Amino acid sequence: MSRLDYVGFVTSKLQNVAALVWVLLLLCLSHCAGTVDPRAQLTPAQPYQRAEARPSSPARAEPEAAEPVAKKAETRGLFYRTTSPTAVVYLLGSIHVGTQQLYPMRDAIEEAFSEADLAVVEVRLDDASAQTLAGPLLQAMAYPPGESLDEHLTEETRSALSDYVAEANLPKKMFERLRPWAAAVLVTTLELGKLGLSASEGMDHYFQQRAGEAHKKIRALETPEEQLGLLSGIEARVQDLMLRESLERRGELEETMDAALSAWKRGDAQALVDSMLAPMRVPDYLPVFERLFLERNRRMATVILNLLEGKETAFVVVGSGHVVGRGGIVDLLRRAGYTVEQL
């Protein structure tokens, strides 16, 4: 079986190549436990104004049966606005997986999206682009014929994977030639599915689809190829650690996602820092965190600064982990002298 045929078998088990790509590109470090102190990566602060956050809109009385758990009036969301003399940028920190109950979002978010001339997403990915990316993605995911995952793993990780395959009653063939980073994401994808969470219901996907339906201009902060390069470039030792932690800590995934979604619904940036970034304190992950978060934050903030020099209203959707905390996009925009208001 060729590499593409093999990984095609794996992706067929997940039903949708586009959805798999979303998870591969957006969730690879959902179980990482180490980070670098972002403050060490910042340039000296420039003067900026801090705007007081507005109180969330009061909940409206509606029939109980018509109210999903995350109804727009009750869910603030991680939502910001910044302006220049000529442009407006709305910034929504997203959660990359979700359920239908998250939508529609509260009026302020939906109305800002409707107002926008331009939708900006972290990476533009639809069925067509997923198919274009499928070849490079599948080759990056799998070892060439003659190599197997087992021979690249430590004994501890190999044993944990064997136990998981048996416990979950999965075909061993699903993992036999995947690279460790791809195997880690496959485990996470399967476990998220058990929780009823999918990338196809994530906030990025929701607004990209809405933008297409509204015939808005769509721009991406990064290309799928750039994100794929970030994943496939992770050193072997760290890939092994990622897979082992995804297996050993999968029982914590529901609690982790509940905490992240709860913090997002409250618009609680500090709680998102605590749940998504603060646990990443192990030295093993320092280069990975710098590469996948801090460097990308700076590039994304530069794109937004360029938007503020234009004449359009832009609605930007990017992962919450890139928005919050020291070295996050909001912090970097404020350091560049802009007032960023949480709505």
C-alpha cells in the first residue's frame, strides 16, 4: 500500500478530509505541557491606552425551550474592536472546535460581521483547498513504505499507544505508519469526537462559511502550507512526547475543553491564559511554543496593523490562544499604540 493509499485509509475513518485538516492544523498542541515566558520575546513596550471593557449585554427573557446552552445574549465571547482614523478591525478569539449550540452568536458579534467589508481567518480552508492540500498533507503525515511508527517511538510511548488501540478497539493499521505528531492529533481528533466536538462546528469554519454565503472578501493570515510546515518541522523527541501526552492525558480533555469554552463564553481572557497557555511550562516545549505561538502572533499582528492603515472594516477570526496574554495579538496591538476595546 502506498503512503497516500495508507493515509487515505486513515482519513476515510474520519469521514471528511477537510475536517481532519482543520484539526491537524489547529489542534496539534492541545495537550502540550510546556512553554516559554512570552515576556522574554517582546520588544520594549510603546505607550498605549488601555480601554475599559464594556459590560456584557443583559440577558433577555426568552422561552426556556428556545434557549441553547450558549445563547448569544448570555455568551459574551472573546471579542474586541480597535480603530484607526480610516479603518475598523473587529477581532474574535475563536475556539477551533464546537457544536451547533454556539450559533448564532450574540448580536454585537453577528452585527459586526455583517458590517465588515472583509473577513480575515487564520487559514482559509474549504473542501477545494483541502483537496489541493491533501497530497502534501498526507505525505507529511506518514512515513514512507518500509518505515513504521513503532520504530520511531520510545518504549513508553509505544506501550501507551498499544494500550490505547486495544482499549478503543481501533484497527492498529490506523497508526502503523503515521508520524508521531500526526498520531497525536488523530488521538485528539477521535477523543474530541467522543465529546461531540468537531472542527466543522468551530468558530473559524462558521464565519468562513458565512463570509462565503455573504460574498464578502476573505483573506487568510496564513496559508495551509505554512501551518503544515510548522507541524511537520517539530523535532522527533518532542513529537514522541506530544503523542505520549495525548494518550496519557486524554481523560483530561473534556475538563480542558469545558474550561476553555466556559472562559470563552464569559469573555474571560485571563481564564483562557490560565487554561490554554499557563500549563505550558515544561522546558521541552520552549522552542515549539515560540515557533507555533509567539512568532506567529507577531506576524498576525503585523497583518492587522496593515489593515488599520487601510480604509476597510475587517472582521478577524483567530484562535483564542493567539489573542490573549503577554505576547498575544491584543497585547501587541496595544504596544503598537492602539486602543483595543473588549466588547
